[in-house]
Amino acid sequence: MARNVRQQIIAQHIQADHQRRFEHTRERRESRSQAYTELIAQTRTVGTLISAMNRFQRYIQLVRPSTPTA
């Protein structure tokens, strides 16, 4: 009888360890997923700004063509 109780307690501890690891992994995934989502949004913003800067630079080159200096 004591052996069965001891085995049951060990099994419960093992199950609790698995549950703690699962929850820890899930929390890490959620925070990592949020970080990636924010990174993607920021990257898109930077890409948009770079595109706007390039368009502006091309516009300036068309409006004010460079003149050779003597």
C-alpha cells in the first residue's frame, strides 16, 4: 500500500513538473511572438520611411539637376 502511495506521489510530482515546463514554454512563446509582431511592425515603418526618402531624393534630383563645378 505504501509503495502505491509513494508511486502516486512521484507521478503527481512528475506531472506537476511537466505542467510547469509547459506553462513556462507557453509564456516564453507568447512574449516572443509579441516581440516578433512589434519588430515586424517597426521594420515596415522603417521600410516606408526609407521608400519616402528615396522618392524625395529622386524628386530633388529631377527638380535641381546637379551642375558641374568649374
